[in-house]
Amino acid sequence: MTRTRHNLLLMLLLSSAIATVLSIQHVKSNIATLGSVDSWPMFRGGLSHTGYSQSTAPNDNTTSWKYQTGYWISSSAAVVGGKVYVGSYDGNVYSFDVLTGGLFWRFKTGAGVTPSPSIFGNNLYIGSSDGFVYSLNASTGGLIWKYKTGDRVDSSPAVAYGNVYIGSADGYLYSLNASTGALVWKYPTGAGIDSSPAIADGKVYVGSYSGFVYCLDALTGAFVWAFQTGASIVVSSPAVANGSVYIGSEDRYVYSLNASTGGMNWRFQTGDMVMSSPAIASNRIYVGSSDHNVYSLNASSGALIWSFQTADMVLESSPAIADDKVYIGSWDSYVYCLNATSGGLVWRFKTGANVVASPSVASGKVFIGSYDHYLYSFGLATPFHDISIISVKPTKTAVGQNYSLAVNVTIENRGSFRESFNVTAYANATSLQTKNVTLESGDQTTISLAWNTTGFSKVNYFIRANATRVSGETFTVDNTLQNGVVEITIPGDVNGDLVVDIADASLIGVNWQRTVPPAPSNADINGDGIIDVSDAAIIGINWQKQV
Ligand SMILES: [Ca+2]
Ligand SMILES: [Ca+2]
Ligand SMILES: [Ca+2]
């Protein structure tokens, strides 16, 4: 008995020591991903949800690019390593090139995606209305794991201590192993969780449809405290700074709570529900309200510093603070930029529908989606290098062995600089011809790459063209394009049915003496541009031959 107790005590001591070491290691690695001017790795910009970036940020409403998804965007973008990630209610998670807005990949979940992705290392984590939490390879969009919760997931994940923290409409806050998706613990709040958990000092903070704000131990899920707001719903996500937790509630109040005890420091009454999540910078908090206003409050006292009135509700859209400016969206369809000190309007931009997503700031740009289906990148376009293959068209679909055809390739210089590069056409894996191309910024050209089919066997070939990556080019998925299949057959088999017969002869007949184009190029068997007696002769020589 004594021995068992002794062993149990030893085990507890050891596991707590291991947990402490793990916790310290993970805290260190988390810090590396926060506060960088060129990244906004998760909802509210970091684990403590301050919504603050040290990046410069746009002073006017110039858009450097926009991308149209298939439906509403309420998801807020994550930006890491020159890539922008966002979800859409069309069910997809998208990855874009930060400079060009070019699409790297998209991943289809089983239903609309309302919450925001979180990037940790090379993994992306996100929830979907299909009830799953997904882990994807951030480079490729490939599925790593998925975990089924009991209801839709509108909560955005926080990744810390090797775990993914995320809420579900099934009422649980989940801690999942970030590598495997295995359940570490789950905590029942008794009502749905749309709020997104914040992490600070080993604690996880989250709001719930129960009307409570919860503080749990991040490693064990043990209850630390809960605070009851005056409403039945807390959708707002907590922000944690200077030992305080800031959060809004449907009871119209913005709260400051003691992060250690859950005791109330102060509360500030707005005119309607507060579903927006507070941002914190320079001892001020910034938050929107359904009463149409954006508020700036003294973080210590809750005293009003300024308010700015938009033309409609500020729902879940939550401010981002950077460069002494506040960015936020409103149901009135505008994205606003306000002076953080005075609350004066710096600029606004009208999107095509309501804005409930929250802005993300990185690399001097602001990224935000709208119910008009677009993701916008605000800020002057940074000059970039980008070559794109627009089309690949072989001149024939069937060609006699040993005869020639061409592969026409259209290339566009979508970048900001004059570029010189090589373009190569391929039949399956075999390179056919390479040409050097020089293009001014914005220009397009079509080149013809020759294919002499001598030595190629009589099968089908997939045709592809590739432009070499130019120096500084970040978006390279469009440097390769595969299009079209060419069949190599017996000379004279114009229609490609593997026999030379009357069907082929009649194709020569109906196009007699016509030039290519507009006559079909397959009928110009010898490729001299005219359909005449020399083509008819090839049919004669190979009459009734079969492959
Ligand atoms: Ca490219
Ligand atoms: Ca034929
Ligand atoms: Ca001919």
C-alpha cells in the first residue's frame, strides 16, 4: 500500500516535471511565431488575441489584389511565410501568394467554413460547419488529420503546448494533439462555443453560449474560474494582456476581468450586443458593437476615449491595430481605417456586401474578406516577378508517326519587371523544344514549339509547357500547364481511329485545296499548310493499314 502510494507520488512528480519542461519548450517556440511584422498566424494575430501588429499598414484604400471565392467570407486570413490562408462559406480553405493573390491550393471540407485558420510550423488548423477540425499541410493543402466534434465548428483554433484548442457548437472546448489529432481533453460548457480560445501563461480563456467566460488549465483542462456575464451568449473572443481578460457579451457590455481570479475589473456599456472581439495596444482597447460603433477605451479604467459610428452593426468583425491605425469591417459593407489615437476616419472602402470578417495585418498590407465572396489585399502592390503560362495548344490531335506538328504556348508576364526566361514543351516526360522568351511587364506572347514525332511510339501523349522560374518569383504553380492529348498513329489516319480507310480519304476530299487554318490541321498530313495531292498520296501508300 505504502509502496503503491510512493510510486503514485513519484509518477505525479515526474509527469508534472515533464509537463513543465514541455510547457516551457512550447512557450518558447510559440513566441517565435508572434509579433513578426510579416506574419499574422491566427485569428486575432497571436495566442493572446491582442489584434496588434508591429507592421506598417496602408494609409489609403488601394487594393493590391482581390480573389473571388464561391461564397461569403467570414473567416479571417492567416498570413505566414509569404502565403495567405482563408476559409470561405463555399466549403474551401484557400492558400494564396501574398504578393500576387495567385492561388496555391484549395481544400474542400464537407460544409461552409466560417472560422479562421491557424498556422503552426508547416501545419494549418481550421474548423468547418461539417463538425470537423482539420489539420492540413500548409504547403500543399494535403489532409494530415481530421477530428469529428458533435456539431459545427465556428471557433478558430489556438495552437500551443503541442495542442490545438478549439470550441464546437456541441458545447465542448477541445484540446487535440496538434500532430495526431488525438483528443487530449475536452471541457463541457453546457452550450455551444463560437468564441475562439485565447492562450496566456498556461491558461486557456473562452466564451460560451452559456453566457460564461471560462478559464481552464491549458495542459489538463482543469477548471480555474468562470465569470457569468448578464446575457445567455458570449460569442466574442477574449483578449489577454497585463493580467486582464477583455471580452464582449450579448448583454451589451465589454468586460475587463482579472486573468487570475475571474473577478471583474470594470465593464463598459455599449448600445447593443458585443460580438466583436477586443484588440489591445498602448493600454487602450478597441472593440465594435452591434450599436454601429467602434469604441476605444482606457484598458485600465474602461473609460471611453473615443467612438466612431459606422452606418450599421459591427458584428463579429474585430479590430486589427497597426501603425497607429484601427482596421475593422461593418455590416454596412465598408472596411474602415481609423486613426487609433483620435478615432478620425483615415479611409474606408465599400465592398459588395456585409463585412463580418476581421482584418489581418502583415507586411504592410491588410487582408479582409467580405460577404461579396472576395478576399481583399489592401496596400500598394509590392513589385513582384511572375510568369504565367496562359494556354497550351498542340496544332493536331492525331499525327502520323515521323511527321511534325507544333505546340503553341501563350505566356504572360504578370509581374512588374521585364523578364527573360526559357519555355519548354513536353510530350509526357520528353522535352520537345525550348525557346527563350523576353517579355515586358504586362505583355503576352504566343510561341510555337516544334515536335518532330520521329522516334515516338504510336500512343497518346499528354502535352505540357513549362516556363523557368525567374529570379524572385514566388508564385510558380502557374509556370507549368498541361493541356491537350496528341495521338501518334499511322500516317494517313486523319481521324485517329488507328486505321487508314475511306473515312480518312473523305476528310481529305471535303477539305481539298484548303489551307490550314481554317481547314482542320489533322487533314494536312504532311504539315505543309495545304490539303492536296501529297496528303492524298500518303493515304494511298498506307491504305488499309492498322496500328
Ligand atoms: Ca508564375
Ligand atoms: Ca482513320
Ligand atoms: Ca499537306
